[in-house]
Amino acid sequence: MRAALLAAALLAACSKPNPYYCAGAPMDNCTLLDSGSGSAGCTSDTQCPGQVCDIAMHACVMCTPDKAAACTATTPVCTNDACAPCTDDAQCASGVCRFDGSCDDESRVLYVGPTATGTTCARTDKCSLATSMMLLSVTKNVVHLDAGTYTDMILVTKDSALVGRGAVLSPANGAIVTISPGKSVALELLTLRLTSGSGNAIFLGTSAGITLLGTEVGGTQGIGISAPNGGSVTTSRSSIHDNLLGGISLGNTTTTSKIDMTNTLVYLNGGPAMSQNIGGIAIAGALAPGSRIDFDTIVDNGANNLASAHSGGIVCDIASFSITNSIIAHNTVGGSTTASNANTFGMCGVTTGDIVQPALDTLLFRDAGNRDYHLTTGSSAEGHATATSITIDIDGDHRPQGTGYDTGADELTP
């Protein structure tokens, strides 16, 4: 009987409303909220330094739907009370989501459409890509391209950025993008493709700079990036492929250039049947401090010339420079994958985190025959790299995963 009465008393106590109940809090208990505002949680933003108060939850959070302005910079989107990068133009008031996840300011943007005929390049008066080039200025230095195909060959004469998810630059002939001497241009989330005619994809004037972010450069009859008089080449999470006369040609014997290439795929450039001397990458002259080639995949490229100063993979004759955490494999010179200079030539060093070899077999790419160079379980690249400041891969996946940092542009995800 005493046991029954005790059970009934406990049941009655548990049925009473709990004044400290907060759905979603640890053990649904308001007193366990990590708000720093007392035992009952927050009641105003002032109790949440650097954050805002979710009044309904009495919890300090990064943002709420009605306080989305708390999210700024490269995490401007409020999702589930947390700030996150934008991934789509529609998430930004300006309609411009940059590669780094930030929303650009409409006042800086020239708006472009494939068939637009406007004259001001305002958001309500979109213009052609050619018109936007003429209107670039210090204060209007971002060009946003709507999805679609653009057939303009463009000359960029101002420091600027071209941004366009789903935008394809594909003129009939000639260089797709030419950058004036001394100017710097960023190409974000674009595809550059020249399916007919001759010409390079990108040509840099003397001391010009190009930055590729999430951009594809491929299918030209010339060189993917040509900078014969030196300059600066930066690529991140990009691909350079199927350029008939080579992937990247940077500098000459009298120049000092800079290259910063991370999480980039360079494949199927050049070929043994052609008369070109460049396969994947050719760097001449000196490299400036801060240069790096880190976590890249350079495979299946070819140069025709068998001379020792050429290579199907990468030519880099700078004694003080080392390539790191990269795959350089199955490149050819004169059709040979086993020639001593098939993959590399020059004094640039390779490190323990690199994989340089004539065959792809041990790398276990998902489907190299169909240009899928993602790693699969058991690849010799798994856990082979060394830690650097690079913490993501070409797809934006976190590094490291599994057994450690993986060599090449891709980090194997379980």
C-alpha cells in the first residue's frame, strides 16, 4: 500500500507544469541553457554579447528569422538560428552571392544578361557583357552574369570581378578573356569554353593577374591561361582541362611571377600528337614569395617535345620552390608515361606529401576514363598528405577526414 501511495504521489508531481520547461533546451530545461544570463535564460539581446536572444527559447543564438541582419560578411544567411554562407543568388538582397559565401552590395554591381540590351547595367536595366566592360569603374567593379551563354570576347581594363553561376563564356574565336597589363581580374563560378576556332581562354598582359574561384577553363584550341610576360595566377577549387596547347603557361626566363594554386584539377591538356611544348603547367623564370602549388591533381596531360626542358605534367625550374600535397601522374612527353620528364621537369622540389608516378592504378580514382578524379576507398592518396592551411577540398568538403589529409584536389569523404 505504501509503495502504491508513493507511486501516485510521484505521478501527481510529474503531471504538474514545469516552470523551467524549454523545448529544445538540454533535457528541455531552461536552467541548462548556455546563455550567461541567469538561471532562466535570456530575455533580451543585451544579455547575449555578440549574439541575439531567441525570446521564445530564452536562448542566445547567432540569429533568428526576425534578426537575420545579425548575419554578415561571409555568413550572411540565417538558417536554424545559425549564420551560414550564401550558396545561391536568391539568398542575397542584391541578387549576387559571391564565391566566398558573402552577399555583394548592389551599389557595386553591373548586372548582365545573355540577351540584355540595357545601357546602365542596373539591376532593372541589365546590359550586355560588352557594355559592362565599358562601364567598369572603381566604384562599379563587380559584374554579375545571369545564367546562359555569352559569345563576347572581352578585354578587361579595370581591376574587377566577374561572377556568374551557370554563366558560360564561349565566343566563336580568339581569346575569351584578355586582361590589360597591370590589372587584376577574378572569375568566380564561371565556365570558359572555346569549342571552335583558335585562341587562348585567358591571356594576361604584362604583370596582370587572374584569379579563378570555382571556375572551369576548358576546350580551347590554345592555352588555358597564357601569361608570357609574367603575372599572377591564383586558382582555387577550379579545373583547367582539354586545352590543346597546354593548361597554364606562366612567365619567361627574365620574369618573376606568382602562382597560388590550391584544390585545382589540371587534366587532359596538350597531347602527344601536337607540336606544342606545354602539357599541364609550364613555369619559366623566378617565382615570387607566397607562391604555392598545394593539394592539386595534375594528370593525363601531354607535351609533344621530347627535349629534357619539357614535361607533360609540370615544368618548374626553380630550385627554392617545392610542390606540396599534389598528385602528378600519368602525364606524357612524346607519348611516353615512363620518360624521366613525363611528369616533372626542373629543380622544383617534391615533398613526402606528393605522389608522382607514371600510372593511375594505385590512386583508385572513381572513373578517370570519364574524367572523374574523385578518390575511392583504398587509394594510395588517402592520408598521404601533410597538414597545411588548406582545410577544404575542391568540392568544399572538410579536410582532413578518415585517415588524415589526402593528397590531391579531392578529400575522400566516407
